[in-house]
Amino acid sequence: MSRLATLLLACLFFCHPLPLRADEAPERLPAYQKRFERERPLVAVIGENRMTELVDYVLPYGLLKRSGVAEVVALSTRPGPMQMMPALHLLAEADIDGFDRRHPEGADYIVVPAVHHSDDPQLLRWVRQQAAKGATVVGICDGALVLGEAGLLEERRATGHWYSRGQREEDFPGTRWVSDRRYLADGKVITTAGVSAAMPVSIALVEAIAGTDRAQALATGIGLADWSPRHDGDAFALGAGGYLAAAGNLLSFWRHEELGLEVRQGEDELALALRADAWSRTFRSEVLALAADASPIRTASGLVLLPEPMAAHPGITHLQPTDAPLARLFDQTLGAIAERYDPATAALVAAQLEYAPALNE
């Protein structure tokens, strides 16, 4: 846990947000324009092997797969496992070279999550190539940093995680950064606010591809009342309490613990990602996916999860299963974090997720 926790804490202390004003943007994403006589659009979700944000990657993949409106493929920059941040390991369906051999004309949409190495040359080259082939590029959370490094945000409006505002303004001054949208499109580039925006933008993509009725059906199925882009990024801040909670939890190493989520074939990767992501942001806990052995687990939507064998963690605390609707899992998990640790830790996690419970009320 220490390496990931240190990375999270460094981000909290050394990224300095600047106050921003918002711009107006359309309520809906542009409708999909059919290309290449495909029956359904091709969506590629790309991760960088060394560290890719878990929810940013899994939710667009899983929700678009569940909707049935697109052919969705999970990619990594290189062969082999992906370390997800802040927890779990996944194995993509293909790497980008394999995808390019199979689909030389490119994808219709590519989804770019936040990654730790946003300047990765291989990732940037592939994102630029896909954009040049006509793909709509979707940056989830600080996937916006990848899009900026790729040169796709110059003279465009865009957004990102609230905590990276200062970095984004400094690194990409030619972009008009806005803060009152969970997601927005400028031409064929779509960007989103922090981690929790992965859910509404995925529903919005379904709407853009297949219409409001299909999007509403999916939203209803997961318990999401509102997938509009309305948002107040300026409302999020850590303050002294957030910094103290992060530092106190990290430094109290004797209270650190591993928590287990049992997984099996056909596991719901959406619920798994939401719970593992939140619980692994406390600076006190790290979630492990546990199975009878280390054999790969294929999730409900086809992702491959690499679990830890239960026998290797005999004393681990197991998190109990939940039947909460997907859109309420962050609320439920934050409540459980407040109960197990304290409300300050729950608030710290919510800020990192850029999550406000009122979004789903």
C-alpha cells in the first residue's frame, strides 16, 4: 500500500488548484456519426500498464458493454498485466499493436483514463494516431492530461479532476479550462471531471450512440437519476482537515490494513471497481481481489482480473457483499468508511473521487 498511498499523498500536497469560472456547454454529447459501414461503433478503452485509474477504465468499458450499443475492447499499451490505481490488476484483451493490426482504420471512440505516466510516448503516439483517423477521443478524469500532452486540447474547452486545475492551466495554457461540467465536448474531443464522472459520461455516450431511451434504460438499471453534465467543481476542496486526515492515516502505519473482496467467474466488474477504488483511497487500507487460487477471473463484461489466492492472506478482513444499486455504491461505501475509520477519512475519499451524494438524489 505504501507506494500507491505515497503517490496519492504527493498529488494532494503538490498539485495546487486555482479558482476557475465556468463556461456554457451543450447538455448532450454530439450524436454518433456512422463510419466504415460498421453495424455498431467500435470503442477502445486504453490503459497504460504501469498505472491506470481503476474506475476511469472499468466503468466506461463495463457500462458500454452492458448497453449493447457498441463493440467495446479493453486495451493496454503493452502486453501483460496492468497495475490499476489505487488497487487491483487487470489483463486487457489486446495491446495497441494487436488492435491496430485488427482495426487499421481505427476506432470510432477511444476512452483514455487517468494514468500515472501521462507523457508515455507509446500511449501519446497511439492517441494521436487514433484522433488523426477520425476517432472521438474521450478523456476520463485526468485522462485530460494525456489529451493535453498529445496536443488535442489546444484552443479547445475542456475539464478534468478538480485537483489538477493548477497543473492543467500551467501545462496547457492554450486550453479553456472549465469547472461546471461533469463532461463536455469540443469537436471530437470529450473530457470529464474527476473519477465519479465516469458513470454519467458513459450513459451520455450511450445516448449519443443509440438515443435517450437506451440511455434511460441503462441509467434506470443502475439507479442513476441524473446523467446530465451539470456540476460544481469549485465546491470541492480538501482544506486543512483533508490534509491532516491524509497525513495522519498514512503516517499511522500500525493501523494500515488489507481488505479483501472475494471474486469469482462472472464477477460484476462495475461494483468491484467502485468499492475497491474507494476503500483503497483512505491512506489506511488497500483492497485485494481474492479467489480460491490465482487463476484469472473473467468478469461479467469480459474483463480479465488477476486475483490473489486466499491462502496467501489468511488473516485478511473480508468486505461483505452488497446488493446496493450501482449508482449508490459510492454513498454506501463512504458510509462504511466513516463507520470503520472516521468521517474525515470518508470526506477525504469523496474529495478524491470528486463525488457529491446529491448527484444521484
